[in-house]
Amino acid sequence: MSDFLQGLADLFFGISLPTKAAENAHLVDNLFNAVLVISIIGFIGLMGVMTFFIVKYHRTQNEKSEYIPHNATAETIWTVIPMIIFVAISVFGLFEYFKMNEVPKNAYKINVTGFQWGWTFTYSKKEDGKIVSFDKNELMYLPVDTPIVLEMTSTDVLHSFYVPSFRVKRDTVPGMNSYLTFTPTKLGDFNIFCTEFCGTSHSRMRGIVRVVSKERFQKWADREYKEANITDPVELGYRLYNKNCASCHSAGANKIIGPGFQGLYGKTREFADGQSEVANDEYIKNSIYYPGRQIVKGYENKMNPWVGQLNDKDVEHLIAFIKTLK
Ligand SMILES: [Cu+2]
């Protein structure tokens, strides 16, 4: 029925609601369509009666109108009927509202944080009594056919989390948690909008909900948890190296712009000024923080100081990685 009405609405008014992709989305559409149909009937009825009166009581046919101070029957009818309609709409709406806000017991929880201007989604779980988590910006993965509850807040001003295809929308408020629940039923990407004017880049505060199969979601989440919670210093060092240093330092012995790292640890280094030093933790740390102080013989002073950009933990990880390059 509602699809039929939707079809009619599309046909006559070009009103196209976005794809429905959540369990309770039809409740909102039903209400929307009911209000639309009532409005159309009301509009046609009103205009019809008006046109009829214009013709029937035209001045040419009846110069002087009858004096009617009021008509209790007509007034009662036009008060009671609209009242019943409006109360019915609000009661209908209220029950749907309650229904859409029931959070299922087994709902999968994700924390949402709105900020100027974007969204952060935090996934967390308990593992060996500890809470492990990871953050994602803009892209929210969800398992299909699984009840979801979002625990939402904001770091700065009011925002409003809105997924048109799920027919859900709720404000995110600084210093307070608000909740939103739904069950995605369709695979695919759906838009997230902020619907609270929140500053100059409000219109660009968007995101994507990506609904995937339960298996794919599990794989994705496992990988993200692992990725975000690596504790092995060598692995962390390797990542830092790959990101920041590999363009100038090879992991082998060959020269790129800087010397290769292979065999560096424990070797005696000779500098352009004729001095020398054994490459221990302290030396490597200083080479990273203040590369200009000692220039390795045969090289130019081309490395930028990393002091302030990498911290002592990062440097420890880098050293742990360099030590493995024997
Ligand atoms: Cu916003």
C-alpha cells in the first residue's frame, strides 16, 4: 500500500523518498504518506467547495446575501473532523516514535562523536577483562540485519546525526549522551548528514554508512581491532619507518639519500668532522631528533629534525626495528 502511494507521489509530485534500508523505516513513510494523502484530499475538498460557492453565490445571481450569524452544525463538523484527524496523526506518530526508540537487548553498540566538522565512530569490545577499541572517521561499517544502538555525543556544538535511508535522526549534544537505534536491512552505502546548522562547514559534515554481511563485518572488525592494538615494538617501529624514513633509508645496506640501516646498530660511525661514535640507543635517538649535530661521513645534512614530531616511545620502537636489521 505504502509503495503504491509512494509511486503515486513520485508520479504526480516528483517526491522521491530515499531507498528504505532499515526495519522501521516504513513506519515513517506510512505516516508521511498518510499526511500527504490527507493533505491532498483536504486541498481538493477546500478548493472544490470554494469554487462551488464562487459560482453559486455570484453577485449576478443574488445581489443581497442572507444574514446568517452562525451555524452550529457546520461549525461542529469543521472543528470535530479535523480534530479527530490531527489527534489520530499525533497518536499514530507517538506510537511509532515509541516503537522506533525501543532498544533491543542484544543491540550492537557504537559510540558516535560529532565535531566541527565530521563524525568519529568508536567500536569497542571486552577482551580478557580489558576494553579494546578503535576509531573510524566518516565511514561507519555495520552488519546487516543486526540491531544497532548508537551512543552519541558532541565535542563542540549541537550536531544532528541523520541517515535518510534509515529514517532516523537525532541531535548530538555536548556533555550529554543521546541514543539512536535501528536495524539495517539492505546492503550498500548510505549517506549520513548533519541536520543541525553547526558552522561554516556544516554542509560538508557528511559520512557514509556501509552495510555489509555479518561475516564481512566480523572480519573487518577483527582486522581493525588488531591493527589499532598492536603492541609489538618491532612491528610499530617498522610502521613508523615505512611511513617516515623509507624514502631516504633502505632497510638493507645500500645508500639512498641517507645510509642504509642494515648492520647500523653497534657499528662505529665516522662523521664529517673526523670524530666517531658507536651507534647505540643514545646515538640513534640523537640522530633522529637532531640529525644536523653529527653528519655521517660521505653524506649531506639532508635529514629534517624529528624532535617534536616523534616522541620517545616512537624512537624506542624505531630503535627496536633497526636492531633487527643485522
Ligand atoms: Cu554538524
